[in-house]
Amino acid sequence: ALYPAASNIIESGDTFSYLSGVNPYELHNADPSSTYHESFFAVAPGVLPEFDNGYDGFDYRNEYSPKLSTIFKKYLKRPSIIPHEDNCHLHDDQYGHYGHQYDVDIGEHEMSYAFQKAGLKIEEYERANQEYLASDPRGLNFSAYVYVASLHSKYNEFVTKVLKNKKCLSRKMIATQLPKVKIPPNPWKKQKYCEMQSPVSLTTYCHPDEPYRRIDGKCNNLMNTNLGSSFHCYRRLLPPDYADGIHRIRLGVDNRPLPSPRLITQLLMPDLDLNDPSLSALHLSWGQVVAHDTYRTIQNLGLAIDCCRLVNPATKAQAASSYKPSHVFLDPAGNKVPIPHPECLPITNFIPNKATEMFNQICLNTVRSIACNTCSLGPRNQMNAATQLLDLSHVYGGNLINNSESLRTYIGGQLLTDFAKNGEIRMVPMSGKHDTDTLDLTPCNPPLNKPNIGCFRTGDGMRGNQNPFIASLQTLIIKRHNHHAAGLHLVNSHWYDEQLFQEARRLTIAEIVKIHFDEYIPLVLGKRLMKYFHLNVRSHGYTKYNPHIDPSSIQESGTSAMRFGHSQTRSLYKVIYDNHVHKTTIMLKDRFFNMVEVWKGQITPIVRGLLAESAKNIDPYGVIDIKDFLFFNPRRPSIVDLFSINVNRGRDHGIPAYVYLLQYCTGYEVHSWKDLEKFMPAKKVKSLRKVYRHYRDIDPFVGGLMEYHLKGSRVGPTFGCLIGIQFYHWKYGDRFYFEHGGEVGSFTPAQLQEIRKKATLANLICKTTHMDTIQVSPFEEISTHNPKIPCASQPDFNYELWRDGYLHK
Ligand code: HEM
């Protein structure tokens, strides 16, 4: 085949197909010592696979390229067999009694019948919500806006279900055809909520000359003004795999429930703390800066549902006396487990260990994510509360409704800060209604003996307090914003607060995004994938924005590949005080929503500790702090397991099994367990076989972490591809990405060169902490190639380049 030379398209953000040009047999002779000799992307040196439109800009709800359909036909053609709910079980490529292969034909009466029936169902569903709230009022503080939106989407799910039964629609029909069916006006079709699905904003006018990003991410793409904005649906690469084609979690190939997520992680992903000595722990914590900026999935009633209270011995007697709901969950062994809310997805059927025995738990709580209202029929999608762009929305407030104002001083463009007792700058403690995070009702977790040490007001609500490391990094970013605002004010004394705020925000976002692309992600993907996806920061010149690229966060990446950081997470962290001699060690499990060090202003000691220690390997292992003690709160002790939640979340969001993502990424179709040995060690395949009944059942988070790493990379082909695609879209689909030229918000050539030269992690840390020295590449271990340098040598930004007259060319 003739491939276009890389130089023709480099940095232009053109669309390309991800499916072609792969020779999987190159992998067969790979070095089995965990790294491939030959990257599967090695089509030919310096060239890229053929272009086509099979992948980019494609909307999974409306359009399927023939290439993609070869992947999903395997899972979508399976009949849905939900006992007592389906009137008809279609097989293979049947398309239903009435429907035409390409079109579903629904009469007016049938449609109005479906809406009427769904109306009754939604009343029942809403009653279930209210009953739950009456028995456990914690969820009453949940965001009314998101709650109502989720009811709207539930209504459309009910309509879909009625039509499915009435017309015997196959899963493929539901996924590919039903979303295109025009639905009549109905009480649930409110414009306000239809906005979530619509690519074009129905309410916001976008001014093309506005040089700054909006806080909510709207107006980034001037043709499709909602692309990338917060409180919108995620984007999918492949249609979802739900058991009923609508929202129920997928079943195994044999139509039986999949193995318990915790059994999988217990047997296949043991608690091994193997370090990657070449990476610092700062690299792992920085992963949360990326993740929290771009994904924020909300769970029903803000997680304030205890799905296990009718099952776990400790809560059972108490809960059962006050509340007897009729919902059940079919656990992996086929037992009916009583659940208190229809959106529960508890984890049961695992091997008891010390931790679960200690708290007498046979069930672990997991609540399903909020559905995104789609104002159309078809399968469920989920909502992203964060702006989907790399724009520091978790710092500036785009992840919460109307939160950003409460984070600013409105003087000199500054963000609000506070002082700790030791005089250090910290974030502002939470207080009052502005600080209430109505999307995540997880409580703050002060030390038992110091109940006054609270949590902080952040652009990400409670999540900014999830652990002291992410809270510290957010603090550094806030401090940096304030430096920039002050520096800009010096050269532009006539600028008012708003201009100073927006210019400082623009510069801070550019600086952090430069660090993401130049320092953080290359250490995950490696040189070849960085080049393949055109992710390298250029040494000079501009890159080009492509309005045909959708910058949205991608389901398949957010639920599996981008969670690689969970395997990097350590158990023990050092806090190293200013004399470098005095150190303490803290356990992650004791610091969830516990801000004691941050409260005391010990941000420099925390960062110093992150720099001095290594991250854990990216591998299929995890530490008990997140596998047994996630969000451990001594006031309400219970076991939460992040690895099994990751598995469950993939199923909750309808993510197809691992082999389909592998096929999407490499073009390689797995036909047997043996085939998997091309991508992962035979020992791993053997262990997978012990837990999964079929290779087409393997969950993406599990399969992806088991893959051999690609040469020069810290991830395998599937995660490498999903991460690469995601960053590619965040870069070329973002009109305000800092290197893009010719846009109203572009930096001048001189400003851009200044950012390229001075926006480094070392500089950021030196300017925002009290460190004396730092290694040149702070994400990597100290070595002769990565020596320590004095912070005093780090240059300041030359704000003169921002003096009025230089602005926006
Ligand atoms: C202290 C370390 C960390 C903890 C305690 C933690 C905890 C969590 C939790 C509780 C969730 C929500 C899980 C769910 O309900 O589905 C989550 C989601 C996620 N995490 Fe982590 N995480 C950590 C580090 C990281 C790192 C380093 C990365 C990336 C490199 C990462 C990437 C993600 C992503 C992409 C999501 C999905 C977010 C969403 O959909 O809202 N995490 N994490």
C-alpha cells in the first residue's frame, strides 16, 4: 500500500484510520521478557498507515464504518436473553420481525404506546428513588439538575425497552438504528437536558472573536459548540455492549453472569508493590492532574447509596427492618442479591480476606454511573461532569455547577488562597453552601483526634481532597496562576481583574499542558507512539487545530487505559521536611480525604517526598491501600476496592470486552486463548483461563494491564493506542491548545517560544515550593543523566512579551 509520507501530515491533526497497517505476526516473535522488540505500529519507518474516515469524527450513535462493524458484529449480534423481560430472542444477524435491515419502522401508535408505558415505569423508578432517600437521606443533597437529567435518560431507556420487546429489536438494531428514530414531543424532552447530547449548543451563543476558553468548555469548536464541554456525554469509539442492548451489564459469551470483579482482581491482580525505579512518585500523582481535568463521572445520588446494606451482616438487620425494596441483582453465581436501589451494582462472590472479615463484609458497594440524557432512543451513555479538554477545569471550577466564582478574589486576576499556621499558602477551607459538592457526597475525613482539620474548596469539589498529593499539586497550580497574574499586572498595570485572570489562566493552562505533552505522557507512551500520534511538542513553529476532530473524553480510555495510574499507586509515601533529615512516612489508606499535611502547609515536604521515591510499575498488580482500603474512613469503616471498581465500571459503561479493543487498536482478531499469547505472557493467559470462561469475556482493565509493554513504552498495544488516541484528540480537537497557530487565542511566536523554553516541571516546582534543588526531569529518578540543579538557576517568565501590543499577534 502507498502510505502518505509522515511529513505531509505531521502536526496537522488530520484524520487517520487506526485499523490498518498492522502486522500482528511481528508480535509473535516478541521478546517475552515483557517488552516487545517490534512495535506493532512499525508499518514502515517514518510513514503512517493509510488514511480513511473509518474512525475519526465518527459518531457511534449514527454512523458505522464497515471496518468497525467487523469488530462489533461479534458482540452485537449475540441475542439478548433477559429472562422474563424479553418477549423474543433473536439470533445472529436477524433484525427483528418488523424492522427492515437498515431501518426500523415504528408506527405512530406504537410509539405513543411505548411513551405511555414508559411514563408508568418512570413513576415506579422515581418512587424507588424516593423510598431510598426516605431511608437514607444522605442523597438529598445531590444535584437536582443532574438528578432530573438522569430521570430523563431513564425515561428514554424505558421507551427503548418497550419498543425492543414490541418490535423484537436486536441489540445491533438498538445500537445502530434506534438513535436515528425521530421521537415525538413528550414531557421528558426538555431542551435544557437535550443539550447534553447535542453537538451544537441550543442555548449558548459563541463569539468567534473571544480569545479565552469558557469555564464550561463550550464554544471551543465553533461549528459544534458543545464539543468538549462539561455535563455532556462521553464519546465512544465502539458501540456499547449491554446484555439487553440498553443498559444491563454485559454477560459472558455463554449468557451467564461474568465472574465477580473482586474475584478476578484477587486471583489475577495480586497485591504486589513492585517499583519502577526509573520513575518518581510524582509521575503517578501527576496522572491524577490529567485524569481529574478531563473525566468526572458521577454516580447516582453522588455515591450516597449503600448497595450492600441489605446483605452485609453488620447492616442487614437494621436496614431490613426499615426498608424492603423489590430490586434484586443477579450475582456472578446466579444468586439473587437484594439491593436497595435500582442503580446498584454491588460486588459479591469473592474470597473473604482479612480485610473483608475484619468488617464482616460479603458485599462491596458500587453504584452505577449517572446516565447522560440523550433525548433519543438507544443504549445508555454516561455523563462527564468535567470539561473534556485539558483546561485545568478541576482547578478553575468547570467541573462543578457555578463554582468558578467562589474560587476567585476578583482583584488583580488572583485565585483565592489562604495561609496555614506556618505562613505557607494553601487552598481555602470549605465552608458554606458554595463549597458543597453536590455531585460527590463523599464526606471529608479529618483525623479522629483533630476533627477541625477539614477539606478545601477546589475547582473539583470533594475530589480535589481525595488525597494529599493531588491536593498539593492543585495548590501548586493555583500558586502558579497567581504568580502569572502578578507578573502580567506588573507589565500591564491598566489591565482589570478579568483580563489578568484570563491571561494568567491561559498561560497557566499552556504551562501545565506543555508539561503533560513534553514530560508526562512520553514516559508512558515512549518515543514511537509519541511520534505516531503527533504528540511531541515542537521546537518551533505552530501546530494546526482541526475543527473536525472531537476533543471529547473517550469512554474506552477513561474506564480502562487511562486508569493505568492505579497500578502505579504506592502504599507508603514519605514527607520530607525542610532540613532533609526529618521525615515521616504516611500510608495512603490513612489519607483519603484527610488533609492534615496540606492543612498545616506542608506542601513542599509532600512534593519533596514524591520526588525522592519511585512510582510503582505499570503492571497488573496493585497495593492494598486502594484494593482493600480505598476511601477508608474510621468513622464508617468498610472495604472499597478500586481495582474491582475499575472492572465493574467498564461493565457499567457497556465497554466491550478486551479482545474487541485489542482488535480496534491492532486489527488483530483473537480466535483462541492461544492467540492471546501474542500479546501477553503465556502464564498470564493461563491464569486468565482459570477465572474467565471465554477469552471474549476478559475485561479491558484486566487484559490491558497484562499485555507486554511495547518497546520503549510502559504500556502495551491496547492501552498505548487508547491513550494515544485520547491525547491526539485532546490536542488537535482543542482550538485553544497552546501550540496552535492562526486562532484568535493563539500565542505570539515569541510568547510560544517562551512557554516552550520555560514551562518545565522543574521550573514550576522551583517557583511554587521551597525546594533548593531539583532533578532536571522531576518525573524521573536522579541519575548522571538526570542530575539535580539549583532552583535558583530556574528562569522567570519574561512577562514583557505579554505587554499590551504583543497580545494575540
Ligand atoms: C492515589 C491515587 C489514586 C486514587 C486513590 C484514585 C482513585 C480513583 C477513584 C476512586 C476513581 C473512581 C472509580 C470509579 O468509581 O469508577 C478513579 C477514577 C479514575 N482514575 Fe484514579 N485514582 C488514583 C490515581 C490515578 C492516576 C495516577 C490516574 C492516571 C494516571 C488515574 C486515573 C483515573 C481515571 C482516568 C479515572 C476515571 C475518572 C472518571 O471517570 O471520573 N487515577 N480513581
